[in-house]
Amino acid sequence: MKQYDYLIVGSGLYGATFANRVKRGGKRCLVIDKRPNLGGNVYCENIVGVNVHKYGAHIFHTSNKEVWGFVNSIVEFNRYTNSPIARYRGRLYSLPFNMNTFYQIWGVTTPEEAKAKIEEQKAEVLEKMQRAGVIEPRNLEEQAQLLIGREIYEMLIKGYTEKQWGRRCVDLPAFIIKRLPVRLIFDNNYFNDKYQGIPIGGYNELIKGLLEGVETKTCTDFFKSREYWKSIADKIVFTGRIDEFYDYCFGKLEYRTVRFEEEVLDVANYQGNAVVNYTDSEIPYTRIIEHKHFESFGLEVFNNPNTVISKEYSVEWKDGMEPFYPVNDKKNNALYLRYKALADNEPNMIFGGRLAEYKYYDMAPIIFRVLSITRGLL
């Protein structure tokens, strides 16, 4: 009999949730991670009393009562509501696009007035396309303008998107934007989900709770001793890059990535909001995250005289950089399917998560997927 029932490679939400479930079911498991810390991309570092989201802002949101109940059984969540602000040429606008935004841009005060203005601008774009003999949007610029009109596109979408992708909107495919958050109400909540919040004490508390009683090893690279790790467990749960697992035999999958510039400031409150998007192209970063607002509300903000901000930059991904988001274009999706065909025939292996499935996941769907998979294993 082998030492473990499961070796879990990666301690992010997929790996940690899987470990929690099978440990509860009486299984022996070991979690290894090549980073010096547990938690994957939800890892937080406490800096001057502020839990800093080291790999970008993570807001938990779901309408799935089972998922919400599960995470709250591990750690209590706070009342944080994601209400980002857009900054364009020194002026501030509400996100998602709602009645506050429409009033700020057009001075309209009723939903009917806002709807009429949007339809008027969408019609202008459609007419322009028809004159050019175009039926379907040829690129992201035309697609976005058909959804929201010219003015909001130029002010709040164009510059941000071009910084995010490192390409002009006219050179990006239309399918990247399938819908936009347009709300004819005065509500700054970005998400439509029923439940939303941040773990009290930060995401490290959630990971710590999930992995309570589970054996873990950090600074441990699966690939440096692959045969040894395969020999000690009946099954392997792999959450790393699927192309790396197969030694890039078909070629390397591509990703988007971001980098962060952190600053500790001697002010209690820098921007008054957790997330401010900078939508004009002249500003090199895409947004500024002020982390204390994820967990401090009202006058609590001023209990700490310092704050920590992160300027977020989109960067063209190169080999060796941290892979954040799958590109998921036709070329890369076809390449992934070749790797998936190998993985589907791999005995005693489970490939799961953003990198192993080459798929963008929010946090709640990751947890729901693990809950569903492990139900059949226990």
C-alpha cells in the first residue's frame, strides 16, 4: 500500500478544496507547492497590517447556496461589495455602467432617457457598419460600440482594453467582449450574484481552514522528482500547467500575465475604494488596488494610519513569466485539446483548475467543481 491516497500538486483553491474534502472522507493526502507559501493566487501578505492580494484582487461571489455555505463553514466572510470606479482624464465614473455613469456622462436622470441615448449611439454605429457593407462586427471596437455606443466605449473601454491586451481594439477579435455590465439602475454592485464577500482575516484564513490537518510541503517542485512523487500516492491531483506535465510535446500554450508595483503610503485612505480602473491610454497601468478597503469599512479605514496600493500592469506574456490567464484563442484551444486527449487517458490522474484545464475560472465555480468531483470519490 502506498503512503498516500492522493498527492495534490498545487495548493490553490482547487487543490486546497480537494484536500479538505478527501481528508474529511478519511483519505490520506499530501499537498505540495513549488511556491514558498500556500494558497496559489489567492495568497495574501500582511504588510503594515493590511492583507495584500499578492496576485491581484480576488472577490468571492456566487449565487450557489451550497458553495457559499461551504466556504462560510471554513471561515466567516465579510460584507465587501465590489464597486469599482473608472478614472478617465481626471474624472471619476461608476462601474458597472449604470444610471450613475449615464448621469455623469450625459446628464440623464431616468432609465428611459439613458436607454434612448444608448440606442441612439448604437444605431449610429450600426449605420456606419452597414454603409461599409458589414453585417457582423469585425473586431472588438465594433462589437463594444454595438453594445454600449461610441462615447462610453471611447471613455471607459477602449484605452483600458488596449492596455490589457497590448493591442489596438480594431486588431482584437469581437468575441472577447460578448456582453457588458449595463444596468439601468442606481446600483454600483459589479456582480449580480446573491452572495459576495472576502474571508475575514484574508484569504490565507480560508486556505488555512481548508488545509487544517492536511500534510503540506512548500518550495517543492513536482517536476524535479516526478517519479518519486508518482510512487508515493495511489492518485495524483495535478493543478499545474498541462503542457508542462507533458514536457511541451505539442508546443507551449500561451497566457496573459500581469505585474504589480506595490507602495506603502503614509496615509490612511488613498483613493477611497478598493479598485479604481484607469481607462485612458496615457496612464500605463490598468488599475490601482487599495487593499485595506477589502476588509475595512467606514471609520475602520482610519484605524490604520498606513495603506498599501498596487498598480497593476498588463504585460505581454513570455516564457518563464507567471501564467495568469489562458489566451483561449482558436490556436491555443486546439493545442489544449491535444493535451487533454492525453490527460483523458491518464490512469489515476485528475487534472483540475485554471492551468491544468486551460480555462479561466472564478473562485466559486472552482469550488463547486471540486465539490461535485469529490462527491463521487467519497
